[in-house]
Amino acid sequence: MTMNTHDTFELTNGPGAAAILSAGLGCFLVGLFFLAEDAVPAAKTFFTFYQPSGALSGTTTMAVALWLIVWFALARAWRGKTVSMPWVNAAAFLLLALSFLLTFPPFIDFLQGK
């Protein structure tokens, strides 16, 4: 019995990269929507899906819905492909860092000039 050692098997990372990048974007959207609801009264009204929890209900619902849509779209687009993981990781961590800033009340107040 002989083994063929010349066969190569290449794993693609597209769907995994899509999950990482879309997670970063989903976090960023929470921060962006939080800023919008805090700065614009009409946005606060728009994001109020459930009155007892206020605008937070719409902020998180919309962010999760958009995160799932982006994840699905990127996973389909990158299926069977190998993408640059350093770029994907850097973009995801940048979006995560921005989301931390956008949910930090002193930074939000600074952006709004309060």
C-alpha cells in the first residue's frame, strides 16, 4: 500500500472571516445606534420598539438584524475563498474599539459637545 504525499488539501477561511468581520460590524452598529438615539430625538423615537426598555430595544434589535444580514452576505460572497485574515482581524478589532468608544458616556458627551 502506497500513500500519495503530493495531494494537498487547502482549507478556505472565507466563512470564518465573514463571521469575525460581521461580529465587529455588529458591535460597531450597537455603538453607532446608541450615539444616534442619544443625539437625535427622532432616532430615539424610531428605536423605541418596546416602551419599558426604551430605545435600547430597537438599538439592539436593529444591530443584531443587520449583523445577521451582513454575516450571511459575506459568508455567501467568501464561500470557498481564502481572504486575508490579518486585514479581517484588524478591521474587526478596529470596529470593536470604536464600538467601545461609542458606548462610553463621556466620549458620547464629548462628541455631542455636552
